Amino acid sequence: RIYTQEQIAALSGIETPFTLRLRRAQGLHAPSDPSEPAFSDLDLRVATDLHQWLESGFDPEQVISATRAIGGNLARAAEAMRAALFDLIVAPGSTEREIAAAYAQATAALLPLNDELVRNLTRQHLRNVMQSELAGALEVISGRSTGSQDLTVAFADLVGFTRLGEEVPPEALGRVAERLVEIVQDLLTEDVRLVKTIGDAVLLTSHDPAALVEFGLCLCERVATGEGDAPQLRVGIASGPVVARAGDVFGGPVNVANRVTAVARTGSVLTTVSVRDAASERFTFSPAGVRRLKGLPRPIPLFRARRPPAGAITPAL
């Protein structure tokens, strides 16, 4: 740690207040004393890279938003890598010197591989999301869209997760949440996108309401086959215009799907009217009442989705 905050700003070309905002957006500590030598050569390289983004014409607030999203996800990735690395190098009975030597050897071999892996994974995800983003941008340019897009949004959360947290060790609780993500990733198709995980829940989107209903039913079925007293799942689905920003989605349907999930029965998929209407040719829906949901101005009718009996023909509503 050889640079002060002011030196980082001068050497990278970014104004001092903005360097602090970028630092916090990355989820990293920003020193309160500007004269404290709290930054390294690596910090300088990152600040210089971010300055090049600004020089390329990106809006500063966009850079902050993207940095926050990237920093949060990379922090979780770094923690996962740390755990895997220490499992590899720390043997019972090792001395501090032996652990340090093993760490130095492992990082020298693995860090170049890690850099290439993160680079290629990022490109894979960019390739997958850019097609729909570009299509939306073309609609905006042609005047056919206001910048939002119609999507179907689903929340899936684990019932009883909070109670379980009082009964099992933290590492066992973390494994339950990880298992949900593993199941989601196993079931993902081209029509369904995993947007993010939020503790004991996942947020999913699709342009095809029926595909997301099918995914929700498959997800509930897969989780229901878990062992012992593992928490079961419930899914809430809504649809409508949303805005995509920094890999996340925002808008009324996101809030509605979250609230619908909270009142869904264990092991069920609960939807709004628009989702029922769009998916009625593939699934049967039973009324689940008109519910007043927290934060919504008026009660809304909800419907429980099921697969039709074998051989049955589901009439369009």
C-alpha cells in the first residue's frame, strides 16, 4: 500500500471524489484520511482502467452502476475461490510457513488461469445477453419502445429457510441456499434467465410466460425430492414492462412477483391474470382468490398453475 487517495486520482486521471465513489461501488473500504497510503499498484491499475471507460464516453453514473454490479458479483466469486484454494492448500497439522509456501505456489500457478477464466466467462454472459439488449435498443431507436421491455418475472424462495437458520449451523444453511442455485442452473433453458440470487430466493425472467411456468413447476418438483426436512419451494410469477439495468431488472412486475411468492402455498406456482392468460393453452389454472398484497394499491386475483392431466386438452380462456 504505497499510494494515497490523491496520488491515485492524479496518476489515474480520475478526480478524487469520484475515485472514492468508485471504490465504494466496488464494495471496498475507502479510507477517511486522504493522506493515508492505503492503495497498491493493483488499485492504481483498476482506477486507470475505469478512467479509460469514462474517456470512451460512458456516463459516470453508468460506470458507477456497472462497477457496483460487477464488484458485488466478483466479491462473491472471490470468496468462493478463497474457500476452494484454502481447501486445496491447508492440510491438518501444517505450520504457518508451510501454509504460506503452499499458498504462494498455488497462486503463482492458478492466478493466470483465473484471469483467463473470468475473462472468458464474462464474454460468454455478454454474448448471451446482448442479443435481447440490442433488439430492445433498436426498438427504442425506431420509436416502438420507451426503453422498457415486456418480460415475465418469477421469484422462487425456500419456505422455512429462516426457521431452519435457527436450527442448523451456518455452513449447513449456506449449503441449502447453494443447492437451490445448483438446481436452478441444472434446469435452465434458453428461454429462462437467472437474474440473481437473493439469500434464500432466486429471480428469473423469460420472454415466454409458458416457459417460466413450466420452469417453476419443474423447480418445485425437483426441490420436493430433496432429503429429510430440507425447505420446500414456492414460486410467484407476474408479467409486464420492466427495465433492465446493470444485469438486474426493475419495475412493477418484479415487485408483484415478489409479493405473490410470499402468499403462495408450499410447492406451488402462483401467477397473475396476465400470466394465466398467456400460458392457458399449456397449463390448467385454478383460482387462488383475490388477494391484497403488501405495497400494492388494490387487491389482485391470483391463479395456481398445474400441468393438465395426461390426455386432457386445456381450453384457451
